[in-house]
Amino acid sequence: MSDFIQDCLSDKATINDIDDYIDIWHTSDNEDELYQFLGMTEDEYSIFVTNPSYLSSIIAAHKEGLAFP
């Protein structure tokens, strides 16, 4: 399975699907940290947890190949 960010960039997922990806992580035996499973850096995930409204900006940064923040 690809990660959430990559799936958003390839139109396989939408921003609203993040909770589904988190649920999948909780029920899987994946050894990655959640932020890795989602395709984020640790800093991006920390920002997302603090303020979920930044998720679209995080995805946009990945699309442009930029670091966020």
C-alpha cells in the first residue's frame, strides 16, 4: 500500500480519507511510525496533529517538492 500523501497526489485518496489511513495503521502490523505510514515527516505530522487545517498545505508542499513549513 502506498502512503496517504502519495495517494492524494495521484488522486487515489482525498484529504478526507486521512482518518481511514490512520485506522488502517492502527489495525495493521506495519512497523512504521504513523507519520511515516502517512508519508509525512515527523515535523509535518506534528503540525498536522496540532492544527489539522494545515493538511492541505502539507500535501501541496509535497506536490511542489517543497519542504513544509
